[in-house]
Amino acid sequence: MFLADKKRREEKKEKKAKDGEIPLDDVPKAARQAADEAVPKATWDAAYEDREDGELIYELAGKDAEDREVAVMVTEEGKVELIELEIPLKYVPAVVTDALKAKFPRFTASTVFELKQAGKVVGYDFEGKRPKDKKEIGISVSADGKEVEKDEG
């Protein structure tokens, strides 16, 4: 399941790069309401749409009540598929940071996103720079620390 979510996030990033942004007013009411309920008091500043396995998925991106970056992926009917919330590194479980350090010992994260599905944390996305050339990269780690992969792209 984690790898499928990782693939979805990579596809989402590609979609953004291809300018999949839509006006917030074009997000269906059920999808918008579900995102508002999933992240109370969030301020949405961008919306994107994508078709996955024939299903239309909307992403609403913005800031939560604590001014952290947040994104919610939701179906047209209002089913929340995934929530990405920026969190401080100190709140990432040791099993996850240990797995990250074991596979990428010199990587330094600048931003961390907690990934939730159905109210359960399924993984973490780390953004930062490679030590050798300072190129921005992303690394995904499953919540149990068993899967660690560099995001391509």
C-alpha cells in the first residue's frame, strides 16, 4: 500500500509540473467539504485535479491553523484518500528516522510531511539536499521504517 501511495504522490508532482492547477471554485462541493473537515481551519490556496484508475482525484493545498503546509487528496464524492501535513522532524518516530539514517546517512531533511490514510499514519516524506551536489531530493519512509526510497524526478 505504501508504494502505491508513493507512486500516487510522484504522479501528483508530475501533474503539478504539467500545470494541473484548477481554480478552487472548480473543486466539487463534496470534495471541498471533505477537505475542510479533514483539516479544520485550513486555508486552501491551490487546487489540482488528476485522474487515477478512471477516478477523478482533487488535491487541495494550503496551510493549516498552525501555518503548516498541508495537502488533502479527495475524490469527487468527498472520500479523503490521503492527507500530507508538514511536521517538525522531532515528531517523527525513531524507527523512521533510524531507517532514513541507515539508508541515507548524510542526508539532511529540511522539511518533513506526515502521510495519513483513513486516520492512520502510513509514512513520511522528507525533503532536503544531497550532500554531494546540494540537489533537492525527496525520500519516502513507511511508518514502520521498513521501506525507504528516494523519490525520482
